[in-house]
Amino acid sequence: MRLPHAVWIGGLLVPALLAATGVFVYGSGVERSLDADVRSALQKAGYHGVVAVSGRSVVVSEVAPRSADAVRAVVADVDGVAGTEVRQAGPEQLLVAVRGGEILVAGAVADDAERRALLDAVPTADHRVTAALRLGGTLPIPPAVIGRLVSATLSARVTEVTTTVHTGHVAIAARVPDEHRATAVRDAVRQAANGLQVTDRIEIGPSTTIGDLNVEALHDSVNRLVNGNGAIRFVQGTTAWEGHGPVLVHRVGRMLLVAPRASITLVAHGTDPATATKRGELVRDELVGQGVSPALIAIETRPAPDGEYDPATRQVDVVVR
């Protein structure tokens, strides 16, 4: 039977259009809800990963290899999830710096178990260890090898040394007083590396205050720490901290102590220059409280006149040069 035109429009076409429109309008809301449910489930189960939701499909990346199957099962069990993909975290660069009585370890670990294994392997006698380790990657070499590398530099009595480790490769930079000490460092590191390729930038000369820390690597490590933990952000339109801001600044300050002459620029964002400047000053004051010289810190502002709806427009970035 042929339906009247009015019945066709009002009874069938309009509901169909509304249904289609509903998918478009509420789709993002469904994704947000599913995203929150997946994050909550992972947190309760004690797993870490970067969650991305498209429709009802979920991708969790930067997952520790040994946790991949468990994470896949947890996500698949969340109501509303139609498809699950788990991407394992890969090895990332690790920075180990020795400056006097301080050992800085910066980089990424897959999970808390790998973090504990690394810190247990690093010798701590007569040294303070600052760990700036984020979740979302794996160590480039086993913790035991990293511990041997640190022990090698300490046994050679080198007080200023920077070691950067990638998979299969170790780069070491140091300043030593004489050729005898340089040879001792090279031999100790090669023996500890146990077959890994070693590149050295060992210089002979008097020790300097700044040492020869790889500032570019330090900058990268600082930003991986900050951006991997929610950034140094403020509540929209205010100078109140959001999230883990003060904790992140405290950890950044500890990292910067190994480069006492590096220049630091705080790039502060805000709706207007006054708000941005105040936020930058708050971060600066926290860094100074950790022992960073205020003479080395500059503040640049990045106004956001269109508002702070994007989280990046209400944060402070740290640039190390």
C-alpha cells in the first residue's frame, strides 16, 4: 500500500533523520564515556596505557609487553567496547648523569616493576639518586647492564659524566683530568657494556662547574617527564594548579640541578599576558625553591585571546638550552 506523503515525511523520514543526527551529535559523548570507563578499568586493574577511542573501538598504546594480554582482556570486558587493539611500548632513550654526589636517571619504563628493577640496580652509596622516569616505554638495555655502567664510571672516580643509552648503543661524555683517567673510564665502560657499541666524548682538562652534560638530552628528558604526566597546567582562567603541577615542577627542579649553568626558559600560556606571566612566576618560584638559580630562568608569554579551551593554552612549558 502506498503511504500518504505526509505520513512518509512525518512517520518514517523524520525519525530516520533524527536517528542519523543522533549518532552524529551524541557520538562524541559516547566516545568520552567509553574512554572514561576504559581508563577507570585499567586504573583499577593496575595497568598503564594511552587510550584512544573511535566509535566503539579502543586502542591502548604504550603498554608493557608483559601486560599486553591482560590489558586486552580488561578493555574487552568493558561494556560497550566492540573492538580492542593493544600496542606494546618500545624501548626509549635513557639518560644517566653523574654530577658530584647526584645521579640522575631519566627516561621511560614499561611499568612499576621495571622502575624498581632499575633503581635497585643503580648503586646509591654516597650518592643521591633523582629518578625522572615516566611510564610508557621500555628500557633500552637490562637494568643490570645500566647498573654496571654507573658502577664503572664511579669506580673510575669520574665526578662529571653523562651516559645516553639506546638499544645496542652507549654514548658517554665526560671530562677527566688526565689521559690515565680517560683510559680507565673507557676500559671500565666497555667492559660494563658487555658487547654494546660504545661512543665516547671524553675530554681531558680541568673539571668545570657546568661539566659536559648533554643539554639537548636533558631538555628532551624534562619534556618527556612533563608531557607524559599531564603537563604543568593551571585551572582555566586562573593561576590555581591543575593536576600534578607542583609535583612535576619539583621533579624538574631536581633534574635541572645537574646542569647548574644551563639556561631555562619558561614559556607561559594564558588568556592575557598578565595571567601567563603570573603562571610563569609561580613555576619559577618553585624551581628556585629547589635550588635552581633565578638568574638562569627567563619567562616568555604566549597569550591565548580566543580562550583556554585547549589545555595547551593554560600550561607552562620548560625549555632547557
